[in-house]
Amino acid sequence: MSNMPFMSGPRVSMNHRIYSVFTLRSGLRAVGSIARHMRRSAMKHPSRSARHRAGSIAAALAGVVAMTLAPTTAMASPPTSEEVGGSVAHHRYFSENLGAESGVVVYTPPQYDARRPLPVLYIAPGGCRDEEHWFTIPGVDAESLDAVFHSGDAEPMIIVSVNGSVGSDLFESPLADPFPTELVDSVVPFVDAHYATIPNGRHRALAGNSCGGIQVLNTLIQYPGAFSEIGLWSTGWFPSTLESFATDPALAATLESPRLEHGTRYLEARVGADDFLAGPNLQATADFLATEAGIETPTFEAIPGIGHDDEAGRLALFGGLKSFFD
């Protein structure tokens, strides 16, 4: 993938192009044939009136051909909305926090226009993998995402897949995770600088699958209000982490932040109905956030026939798209 965003222009039907070129060539052949005939006639009848008649007839016929060409060339534009697609770009950047390079993969929807900023959904991958992982999952690609936004089922948004390999200890304190700082200090400013975004927490969402979901939870605790909409997919704090809120004063204090409750406008939970690993943790985490932080979970979906895998993440992603920024 390119290091710069690929900006695709309006796409024109190839049939329209071929038909326009064919008609143009046919018209030019007709004009040439008429002109040659008139010249031969003028040479046989060299009187001034004959030459004048030949020139007038040729000019008139050329005008007729030109008028017939005008409608066919107009067929090439404008493109319909279904002909315009989104794009995917892979970026590398240097992180001061990490002292090394990291990356993001950015999808812009068909409606993206640099003159009209859009909200942004940041997604963290399962398995604490790198930024490319989401787009290796079958069914997660530009064409599939385009279909959602073309249908009108989701509000247009930029989607940023982040590097989940930054911090991957699922059992450490939420305050010790380096992922949230890298996301807020490096990734978000990079995206805001290179894309037409609405640069505030009310227009940012953050969601993650499995390990990525725990990173989302840790970001919610460390930077309340930085992302107003949250997606927890096949994830949840482990019981030992939930218990630590009662024994760690610094961690307990995070629950008292007014920004935690008031800065979180929407929280959703999605998990495979057959996920016996993350399912109980997700339910316990949702109950904990409702009781201790006043954050309710209006959407809690158990996806039938699905366990703990990337397919669960894909289904949660496409379900979440229809809910964020609604």
C-alpha cells in the first residue's frame, strides 16, 4: 500500500468511452468523405458557383455531425454515486513515544471530500496485532465498506486501523498500558493532520476486538472523553483487573472523573453467542461500568453461531458502523 492516501477520481463507464470514441471516428470519416467528394466535384466544374456550393454543403454537413456528437460525449459524466469508491492507504510515521516507526491503515468512504470533514472511527485489532490485520480478514476491504456507505445504513466516517502491538499485557493495570498514550499523542494528531477530520472527542469513536477491546477500555480510563463513542467487541477486563479497582486508589480515582461518564455518549458491546472466553468478561465489564461509572450499554449483541475469532470481529465491525455517529 502507498504511504500517501490514494485519492480516486470519478470513474466513467468504459462502455460510454468506447461508444463516444466510435461515434467520433465515424463522424470524422463521414466529414472526410464528403470533403473529398466536394473537391472532386469542384475540379470537374471549376466555376465559382460550383466551388461555393461545394464548400457550403460540406460546412453544413460538418455542423450536423458535430451536433450529433455532443450528446454522446456528455454521456461520460457525471458519474453516479455507485461508481465512486472509497480508498485505503497505509501510512508509516515516527513515534516519539516509542522511539521507532509505527503505522496506520486509513479507509476513506466514497463520500470523503477534503472540504467536508468527517468523524473518525479508530479500530484496534484482535490478538494485539499490527495495523494491517483488520484488512487481512476476509470481507473487510474497501469494496465491502463502500457497500455499507453507499446503502445509507451508516453515517459517512473515516476508519483508522491502528497498531495493536503497542502494549499487549492483558493482565496489567489499565494505567500501565502504553497503547492509550500512543493513540492519543501520536496517531490521532497524525490522522487529523493528513485527513479532513472533525478534530474533537465528540466526533471520534474507538472500538476494538478481543485484545484490542481491552486496549480500548484502558484508553477510556486513561483519556476519558477523548473518544465519545466506544465499541467493545469480544472483550472485557478479566476478573483480576475488575478487582484491582477496589484495591488501587489511583485506579479507583479514575471512576470519579466527570469526563468518564459525560464524555462517553455511546457504548456498545458485541460478542459471539458461543464465545465462552470473552462473553462472561464482557457482561461483567458492562455491568461494572454501569454501576461504578454510570455508563450504560444500550447495545449488547450476542451474535448467533459465532465464537471467539476474526469473524466475530468482522460482524461486530459492520454492526458497529450502523450505530456510531447515528
